[in-house]
Amino acid sequence: MKVVRLCLVVCLVLMSASCSLKTNWDLVGKWQNEDGKETIEFTRNGMINLTNDGVSLTCNYKFSDPKHMEIHVGSLGTFVMKVTVSGGTLTMTDAGGKVAKYKRAK
């Protein structure tokens, strides 16, 4: 009986972990800002490549919870963004409420 309980607990933990990682899985890839000037690419290893008007920046990111991402930009500090992915649209909202929308690049 203890083995059955343990298996149930392990299954529940794995199911909840897979749900919390869904945003991260959907995020990986290249995105283009709606104005077409900025691109942002998320890699599986926690890196972001930002390109805007020919200037590129590479930094690290991680999820603090399923909806909030921390972006570490070296000496500039850490920025927390609310992130949602719906279909082919990525929406990022900063702490001040400014919203940026991106479409998945082809």
C-alpha cells in the first residue's frame, strides 16, 4: 500500500512540474516585436539574444514562477517580467506595467 501511495505522490509532483514548465517550453525560439524592429530569441539553456537596430545583447533568464521571468543583464541588474504565451503571441509586461508584444518569427 505504501508503494502505491508513493507512486501517486510522484505522479502528482511530475504532473504539476510539467504544467509549470509549459510557458518555458512555449517560449523557446525567435520572436519579433510587432513594430518589426526588435527580435528576441530564447534558448533552452536560459539565454536571451536581443537584437534592435543592429545592436545585439546576450543575457541570462530564468523563471521565478510559471508566469514571471527574471532577466539578468550583467551590471545593469535584474528585471522581472510577467510573461504569457498564447498561440503565436508572446506578451511581456514589466514592473511598471509597460507591455511589449511579439509574434513568433519564421
